[in-house]
Amino acid sequence: MSKKNSVAIMTTISAFLFCAVIVAASLSPLAGTGAAANQFNSVGMWSAVGMILVLYFIPFLVYMLGVDAMRYVMA
């Protein structure tokens, strides 16, 4: 397996697990305690998931385009 394929797999798994943490936290009873807490299926939860995906995949796309220094940014 090439280095780029392993980076792609690990980045995808990491982004999925981080999004799963946000969704799981929104399902907890503490999600309804404050004004800044994200409740499940709210706009705040989806914007948090979207921001995670953007912040993961923009450096990943730059790395896949050939900028080798981006692996240090991603690490």
C-alpha cells in the first residue's frame, strides 16, 4: 500500500470517529444543559460536523495534490 493510500484511509477514519464523538455528545443528557451545547440533529451539531470535515479534508486535498509538507500539518 502506498503512503498516500494509508494517509487517505487514516484521515477518513479519524474524521469519521471525530464526527461520531460530536454526534454521541449531542445524544448525551448534558446536551440540553446550556445554550452553547449542540442538541442532536440541530443546526449547531451539523455545523460542527461540517467544520470538522472541512478542517480535515482541505489539508488532505492539498497533501493529495502533492505538497508533501502537508503531512506535518495533518499530523
